[in-house]
Amino acid sequence: MNKRGIHISKTHDEKITYQQIIRSLNNEPTIDEQFDFKSTIQGGEELAETPNLKRRSTKINFQQILLENWIAWAIGAVATGTFITIGFFIYDARIFDAEVKIKIETHKEKLESLNKEIENNKTKIGTNNIKIEKTSLNLNNLQQNLYEIKQDIREIRSKK
């Protein structure tokens, strides 16, 4: 517990010793008497009473304030309007920029998927072209064989 917060009274002997020490001290006044202070008996300004001051009105007269400071108010209004407009345009530009970036990304994804599809189609077309070429070769072979068979049939008919 803090000893400073506790008050213990002095014993009777301590009180007597304390009073003796106080009496033995030099009890001379602390005011230097070499200064000549004027007497305060003469009347002068009475400081005890405050003069009757008119109270200031607590109501705020906005019309008077506006008339006295209309230039500052106008400049402030224009500056505030300008800052609000600039802030709106910056905000709107950021939103527009974000929308454009999203659209660009979606278009990139669509282009990538279309490019993959085109590559797949090219490979399919390539395989289909090979199949068509094989089929056309087979068709040509069949036509050649058919022609030879017709020739053989004509020869056989002509021999009969």
C-alpha cells in the first residue's frame, strides 16, 4: 500500500517538538521594506465590481455573415463545386476503366477459345482432306476398274 495515501496523526511528544522548532525559527517578514509602497487608503478604481457589460447575442445572423464575407463564400462555393465535380469524374473514370478492363479480358478469353476452336477445326479439316484424298483415289481406282470391266464386257460381247 502506498504510504503517501495514509495520514497518521502526530503523537503528543511530536507535536511539542514541532511547536518548539517553529518558535525557534526566524519569523521575520518576507517583504523587503526598503521599497516604499503607496498607501491604499486613498480611493481609486474599485476592482471588486465589474462594469456592466452588454451581453453578446448568441444568435447567429447568417445573412449578415454572408453579406460581410460574400467573396470568400463565393470562392469557397466554386472551389467546393470544382472539387466535387473533379472527384465525381475521377470516380466515374475509374469505374469506366474497370468496366473496359473486364470487357477486354472477356474478349481475350473469347478470342483464345475461338483460336483453339480454329486450330481444332484445322486439324479436323486436315484429317478430312486426307480422307477425301484417299476416297478420291479409291474412287478413281474403282472408276478405272469399272472402266476395265466395261471394256472386258464389251470385248466379250463383241466376240460372241
